[in-house]
Amino acid sequence: MAVEAVRIEREGNPFEAISHLVKGARGREGLINGDPDHGIWTAGIVQGLIHDVPTVRQLVDRIIAEAEAIIDGRLRSLMGQATRIAA
């Protein structure tokens, strides 16, 4: 869809000539029907932060491990502060 829209636009046609290709309704229809080629999908700069596509299990395990590491690190820091205050 995007390639076709760019081609039509480069020919000097007005937006109305491509609006049917790029309007959000087509993307929604594609999402509902499971057809990623039915419309145009947008992506922001966050796509640069994606380095892998884990399974749901891998993602949940990773989130849990990262949360445990953060909690552990903060508890150690708090315990260190408590020890210094008590001394």
C-alpha cells in the first residue's frame, strides 16, 4: 500500500487519489482480518528499541528477572544505608 501511495503521489496526483490507500480504516480492517498488507501501518522511533521478538514466556521471564534485579539492588542499597546510619 505504501509503495503504491508513493507512486501515485509522485505522479502529482492530489491526496484524494491516495486517501483510500492510507486512511486508518484500511489498517483497522487488516488488523481485524489478520491481513497486514491490507493497509498502512505506522511505527515511531520506538521501533529502534526493538532488538528481538521473544515468545510471551521469554518476555514474562525477562520482565520478572529484571524486576527482581531492581528490587534486590534497591534493597541492598537500603540495607547499606541502614547499616551506616546505625553505626
